[in-house]
Amino acid sequence: MKVSIPPYRCPLDRSTPRVDPDSIKREGWRDQHILVVAEDDQRLDFVEREFVRQLGERLYGEKPRG
């Protein structure tokens, strides 16, 4: 019995190379003007991190405490 090969690769396949998350973020910013920033990104100074936190809370609400 012949089994056809699926036309796509399963996203759970671990044989595909891993992509650097920063390169995906960079592409998102350059191509679609989407910015992904972690609140605790050490590349930012205190004022910038605080701005990111306040902006996130304004747009999406406060983080759950706990």
C-alpha cells in the first residue's frame, strides 16, 4: 500500500532549524511596524522600562499580582 506524503511539515517537527527570536522581532518591526519589548529587557534603562510597563498596562490592563 502506498502512503502519500503530506504537503506540509508538522510544526512539531524538531528537525527544522530554530530561528533567533530577536530576528523575528526585528523583521516584525521593519516590515509591519510591530514592536515586541519585554518589560525587563536589560538593554533598556529604567525610564524606558517604566514607559514600556505603563504603556502595557494602559493598553492591556495590569498584570495579575501573585
